Amino acid sequence: METGTLLSLALYFIAMLGIGLYAYKKSTDDISGYMLGGRGLGPGVTALSAGASDMSGWMLMGLPGAIYVSGVSQLWIAVGLVVGAYLNYIIVAPRLRMYTEVANDSITIPDYFANRFNDKARLLRVFSSLVIIIFFTLYTSASLVAGGKLFASSAFGLEYSLGLWVTAGVVCAYTLFGGFLAVSMTDFVQGCIMFVALVLVPIVAIFDLGGITSVTDQVGSINPDFLDFFRDGAIADPMLNQLSFLGIISLLAWGLGYFGQPHIIVRFMAIRSVKDIPAARRIGITWMTVSIIGAMVTGFVGIAYVVETKMVLKDAETIFIIFSQFLFHPLIAGFLLAAILAAIMSTISSQLLVTSSSLTEDFYKAFLRRGASQKELVLVGRISVLIVSLVAIALAWNPENTILSLVANAWAGFGAAFGPVIILSLFWKRMNRHGALAGMLVGAATVLFCIYVPVIDGQTLSSFVYEIIPGFILCTIAVIVASLATAEPEQNIRSTFEEMEREMEKY
């Protein structure tokens, strides 16, 4: 590796660890500070932290790879994501920020469910925690696969397994010591790095190939289906590559996942005030739109670049890495590789922290040590970060896993299990604990059934439709039916809901 590249990466790692040290000294005295940063995030940090933790390695590797393989038909994923993110800021963010504070200062999603529905039996807390632990461990492993692939690429030339350990080690260090504040501050810096990289790479690549018209003509000559929004260029047979209505809906349905992603909506819980949410929304959606367009253009230009240079690309998800190596000075190349690491690490750190908070608050404190001191809880939180990291490394050990498929499964699991439950809990006073539990059970079970149970000629339902669609629909139905079929919520629950409504009227 070039000296300049090594220097850029070394500066990046030092900066991330330095932020973790600063946050460690600043706000880790109690569990609320460790897990939510004292609810003091500004709109800029909230927006870029939510965006960076959301996009992960799939933004710089998974999405460009999908465009490279299939062409512009994968645009429908991007459209669904931008619309879903925008609606998340409108529908969920303000009320969740207010309700989690009114409902006994809830600092985790399971904590919110337990307080919102006065769940004395703790079934909601336990099941929602299990969903978080299972799906987030899978999600974290997807991000580690991206880290392993990066280090195993020609840019680094290291072993895949070593890449897993390096990626997990740095993230684990600043998350373990700095907590939520470190995660949010590093996410902000990482979001800025990703933004610059996703603007710089496609522009330079386009000019290198003679402009956008030249690139489009070259891609069209390679395969006209790459330019068709309704055909999958990865399938050669023209009778089979037409995107069906259900196929387009499945791609758009990625946007449904936003309403149930704990590592994203926890940012809404931590923002300084409901008044800051509109500013966070404008910053976040602008950042996201530009970044996604940059990622798609990178994959699109990559189609022409690989043919033009007659190179052999073994893994489509490394096209961004190829551009960083061949088009830029080693110092800038190091910065661009740091952008990929930033995307990967920002998501891993958020997922580690949310999983750790669930293990600490929703299992250790709730069932083992109800009288545990704040220092003890912070210590348990740090140990949990370490344990989840090791499990995720074990799950990510197989380099054959594709980043996008792993992310898709975890994304669907959260979206279907939590999305409708969270939305209805914020708007429907009649909803009760039975409805919440039924919705989570049905949503999670539906996603797992669609992924793993063969139904037609040995194929699963997820082969025909993205599993979040049936999961989201059935979860919503289960919440409504179970709530109406059982007793109304207690008076104190209705009173808390009404208090939240009164507070929201002020904004």
C-alpha cells in the first residue's frame, strides 16, 4: 500500500479514537449519558448521525454493486429509502422524542414499549429485546463482512479475517469507552467524509471517461437493459428480466423499514428538542439524497470503466474501491477508503450501542440487578459491546455473504416487527399491550417464515416479494385486531398519552 494511503487511514483511525476518548471524559457518568448522550444532540449531529448509521457499508459497496450488476432498475430502492426516511422524520420523530421523555424518560425502544403500555409482565420488554439482539447481531455481521471485504481487496491485500478484527477492534474501542456521545460525534464526522467521497468519486470517474453522454452511450452499448428502469440487466433473457409490479413494489418497500430501525429512531429520542427536528430533517434528507445519487452513479459509471480498461472485477461490491485506487493520488485514495470505513463503522457502532443498551437495561437491570448502580450499568454496557462484537465476528467469518442480502434480512425484520407498533403507539390511544405484543410476534415471525420456509417448488416467499411487505401488513392487522379484542388501556396509560398530545400541541 502507498505511504500516502496509509497516512490518510492512520489519521482517520486516530481521529475516531480521539473522539471516543473525548466522549469518555465528557458524558459517561451514568447510564442515560452513556446510552442517549443526555438528550442533548443538535440537529446537525442528529441528522448526520442518523444518516451515517443508517447507510452503512451498503451505501459505498452494496448499492454501487447492485447498480453495476443490474443497471438503473435498482433506482427503485433509492426512491423508497428517501421517501421512507422523510416520512420517518414527519411521522415518528417528533412524537417519539416527546413520548419517550413523558413515559418515564425511556432510553431504549424496549424501555419505551414497557413504559408506554405499563407492561408489568415484562413480555414486551423481553420480546422486543430479543428481536433487537437477534437482528442487530445479524446486521452488525453484515457491516463486518463489508469491513472484511475492504481489507481483503487489492487496496489493502490483507486477509479477510484480519479485516474483520481490525474493523471490529477500532469500532469496539470508541463505542465501548465513549458511549452514545462518541458514536454520534464520530457518525457526524463519518457522514461528512462519506458525503464528500460520494460527490468526488462519480464526478472524477465521469470526466475520466469523457462526460456523462459518453458514459451513457458506452453502458448502452454494453447492455441496453442497464438503461431501462423496468428491466434487470443482470438477467440476459429478455423474457425474464422485466421487473414485475410486485418486483418494483418490493424495491420501494425498503422505505417501510425506517419506522422500525432502533439505531436510527434512537437519534430522535436523543435530539435536544422537538423544535430542532425540522432542521434535522432538512439536513438529513439533503445529505441522503446527494449521497444515494453519488452511490448509484458510481456503480453506473463502473460498468463502462471496467469494460473500457479491460479489467476483471471479481466482486461487484468493490467498484468504489477500484475507482479510489486508479483515479486518485494515494493521499486522496486513503481518504476515500476511510469513507468506506466510515460508512461501515458508523453503522456498527450504533448497532453495538443499541444492542448493548438492550442487554443492559432490558435484561440485566430489569431481571438480574434492579438496584444496580449507574457505574455498574455502564460497566455492563461496555462488556455487552465486547460480547456482541465477538458474536458478530463469528457470524461474519464467511466472506461469501453479500452485504446487501444480509442487510435486507435484518432491515425487514426490524421494519416488520417494530414499524407498525411504533407508529400506532404514537397515534392510537386505544392500542394496548396485547396489540403491541401480537404485532411484534406476527411481524417477526412473518419475516422469518418468508426467508427460511420453502413454499413453492423449494423456493421461499422472499424469492417473489420482499419479506417486509407481508410482515408490515400482518403486523399492522395483528396490532389492531388484538387491541380491539381485549380490554382498553388503563386510565394512567391514557393519561400519559393525553399528556404527550398536549405537549405536542405546543410545537
